[in-house]
Amino acid sequence: MAELSKDKFIIEGKESSEAEAIVRPSLTYWADAWRRLKSNKMAIIAMTILIIITLAAIFAPIFSSYDYRTGDLLKTNLKPSSEHWFGTDELGRDLYVRVWEGTRISLFIGIVVALLNFTIGVLYGGISGYIGGSVDNLMMRFVDILFSIPYLIWVIMLTTVLGSGLFTIIIALSIAGWGGMARLVRGQVLQLKEMEYVMAAKTLGADAGRIITKHLIPNTIGVIIISITFAVPTAIFSEAFLSFIGLGIPVPNPSLGSLSNDGTRMLLLEPYQLVFPALVISAVMLSFQIFGDGLRDALDPRLRQ
Amino acid sequence: MSEKKLEGRKNIIEVNNLKKHFKVGKGQILKAVDGVTFSIREGETLGLVGESGCGKSTTGRAMIRLYEATEGEVIFDGMNIQRLNRKELKNFTKQAQMIFQDPYASLNPRMTVGDIIGEGMDIHGLRKGKERMAKIYELLEIVGLNREHASRFPHEFSGGQRQRIGIARALSVEPKFIVCDEPISALDVSIQAQVVNLLEELQEEMGLTYLFIAHDLSMVKHISDRIAVMYLGAVMELTTSKVLYDEPLHPYTQALLSAIPIPDPEVERSRNRIILEGDVPSPINPPEGCKFQKRCKYVKDICREKAPELREVKPEHFVACHIVK
């Protein structure tokens, strides 16, 4: 082949430095995720419903003139009216306040349990996955054994020891729930620690702490958040189920489950007593599911364009 | 590249009988690297070629202690890198760096390019604040990117750009020795030349030493001063790139070289290719004796009994074969 010297060529059009320019505006991971979440109408509606329900659960009992504990025995089983928006129960307690108070307790349980699962699960799964080998094997077999026991048995055992109450429910649901998170995080860490950017960090002399905080956690956080979003409704529903069968929050404190339980007893006479708590619990569950789905689409890096 | 004077330069890194075995369960052992010996002189580029799975990358990773070697030693600048304590190891990471194969997996998607390049400086506490940013901008410009790119995220870049970010990251700690682990095999042919030229320029300016791992023989010939051919965890032939291409001695090297297409239809049509029979045997149960015996057409009894050692058959020309005299 004939030699071609460089001076026979001239650059037409773009200089090389211009060719490297990027036109698209720079978006951080979170800005990009928010942009995608915003375009998902169902997820935004679900998010709005959740915000409204949360605000109502926080503020409705405060601004109401009624108390969720004290009833008026002259006004039992009233139908919804301008005075009692959701009516009253068989002890004459205002259902509007009780439903929102119940929502408050249910949401509190859901969120606390999800956060406990998150903390324990991320620590346990992260350590297990990062160390790997026989330590990992041992830690995961322990999880397997722990989770072969159904949570109902945990609740019954703990109720015997600690007595029934909010605290017992939270502990029982956390014991039964963190394994899922631990397994998820372990799987992610096992996969991520073999990535070349983790090797590059090791080559640069990074220690375990830096690799975990700068490389592993930021790349797992999306999956973790999605998992938390699904853990909240699961915990709420478990609590509702426990309260429904009488193992949950003790009276007079309401929860969405115990309110539904009370409602079923009056179902044939006063159906609205079941309708309102059932509506709220359905709305919460459905919204969390749809919002979680939307979050997954927005955060999952595999769907990044 | 062959005009570079390499005689008399001292060795920057020496690999002696390096072995890396992995346990793969059921008591089986995968011998990824099984007794590799070579050295690299200061400012030199040693090409390491071979089929996939022959232990090239494992060798490279064991040389910078990403893997703990099972046996053998790696001597860098007079120190045995297997015996370094924590502090010495951290110091070693400042001198030996790596450029990775997959430009899509080698950059953390959650960090800005500036933070990726600055990570080495952060770890070693080399530069802070304005000085750090100035160095990041300088490195970006060295690899042909703009300083505006520092605040961008990796997914906004093309493969070639990402590979150059990986190079800037490796350069950030001012190393002497860089393992290039197939840095171009994931790139388009047009971009390959760009990256290879950049690596050559950097070598000239900074006096870097490379171990260049690849399976593309023509690209390796272009960049390497000497080339080592690996097969199933062992070095088969090691010599200067010119000699290797002009007069390969090992039957495996001859077969490899005959696979390179020649951009001339007349020659291409008439030449005889050496076609190897069979596949590379599994490194889990490698055959006794010579690793290449099962596919070698000159195989003799001695090849099945004894593994050949790497001998210097001519000055600067090492071959591991019983047949070659």
C-alpha cells in the first residue's frame, strides 16, 4: 500500500474536540429516575393517594373534635352524617377518627417494620455477600432455618412472652421479614463485587469500607428502595390479618385490621362500618403496589435508555 | 515500535513460575495459570496473546495482586508483591494499575467521571480541592476529552470515550506499570486504533511499561516490543514481535499466525492455513506433559510424559517445545 502522509488530509467540519461534546443535559441518577416516574401516570396517582392518606392519618385525628377512645353510648351505630362523617360504632365512637387513627397505626407498623427489615437485611446480606465463601454459606443457612418458621408462630410465641401490643407485632413481623431483604442484598452484592469497576477500585487501593459505601451500596439502593416499597404493604396487611384474627393491636387502639373485624360483625345491619376501613386498606395496598411497580420501572438500571 | 532500544534496561517486573488455581467444587481444581515465567523491562510493552480461557487475564490480575497467587512469585521493582504488608500494598497500587476490558462494566454508573478519575487521588490522599480538579481536567485533556465531561455520568459516553476515562483513571496515580487487559477488544475497529495510539503516546511521554493482553494478533504486533503466547495456562513462546511473526517456532504459534487474514486476495487464496483439530482441553483436568499435545501434529511420546520447559533456543527467543531444536 502506498504511504499516505498526514498533510494530504484536512479536517472538514467538526474539530475533534467538538466531536466529543455531549448535547444532552446532564442528569443525575435520581433526576433521571424522577423524570421517568413522572411520565408514569398510574404511579403518580398512587403516590398522590398515598400522600393524601398519610396526611389524613397524621392530621385528621388531631383536628377532629372526637376522641378515638371515648364513645357516646347514646349515639351507637349511627349512619354517616354531617356530624359523624363515617358514622359511629356499637360503642358510639366516631368512626372517622377511628379509621384515620387506625390508618396511622397501620402505616406506622408498615414503615417501622420495613425500615427494620431494611437495616438488618442490608447489614446481614451485605456482610454475607461481601465476605462470601463459607461465611456466606453459614449465614444464609441460618436465614433458611429462621424462615422455615412461619410468622404466625413467631407472633404467638412473642405474644406469650411479651404480651400483645404494637411492639410485639413490630418485632414479630421484623423477625419474619428481614430474610427476604438479606437474600436480595446478598445476591446484589455477590453480583456487583465481581464488576470491573469494583476491581478497578481495588486496583487503586480502595479498602472494604470504601468499596461498600461508594460502589456497592449506591448501586444496590434502587433495588433496596423498591423492596422497601413492597415491604410496607406486606407488613400492613400482615398486621391487619393478625388484628383480624384477634392477635394484633389490643383494644381500644384501632388498626385497619381490627376495625374491619368489628365491621364484619355488623356487616348485615350496618355495612358502612366495614366499608370505610376496607376502602382505606384497599387503597393503601393498591397504591403501594402500583407505586412500587412505577418505582421499579424508574429505578431499575436495566431499563435505562 | 521495534526500533526502541531495550537492551540493558532493567526489569521492572518479573514473574517466576506463577500459578493460580481455583477450586471449582467436588475437589476439582481449575489450573487457570500453571507455571508462567517472564519479565518485562522498563518502558517495554509485552504482549500476552492466546485463546479465550487460556489464563491471560488471570496472569495479569495476579501480577497486580487482584488475585492471590497459588504458587510462584511476582517481583516488582525488587519487592515480592505477595509479601507486602498493608501499607506497602497500598503504595504498590500507586505504581501498578490496570485498564479493563469492558468499558461498560469498568465505570461505576453512580459516580461522575470526575469522581471516577479522582478516586485514586482520594484513596491515596494525593491532591485535594482545586488541585484535584485541576489534575482531573488535565487527565481528561490528556486522553482527549473535555473538562466539561467531569460532571457527566458514564452512561452518557460511547465505548471509546469510556475506555479513555478508564485510562485517565489508571493514570491518575502516576503509575509506572499498567496491565492493559484486552482494552480494545470491546471497541469498534475505528476506535481501537484511537485507543492504541493514545496508549503509545502516553508510553512515550511518561515512560510507562505495559503488559498488553489481547487476542487480536495484528494489533498486538503493532503495539508490543515482545510477545508471549499462552496456551492453557502456560507460555508456549516468547520473543520479540518481529521474530515471532517472521519465524515462529512453536507449532501453536504457527497455527495462530496462519489464522491472521492477509489483506491481499491473491496471497490469501493461495496460502495454506494450519487448521487445529479439536478444542482447547479443559483447564480443570489438563493433560500430563505438554499442554498442547492433543492438538499438535508433531506430537511424540516425550510430549505426553514431560512438560517442556521454556528454553532460549536463539538469543531472546524462548520456546516451550520438545520438538524445536
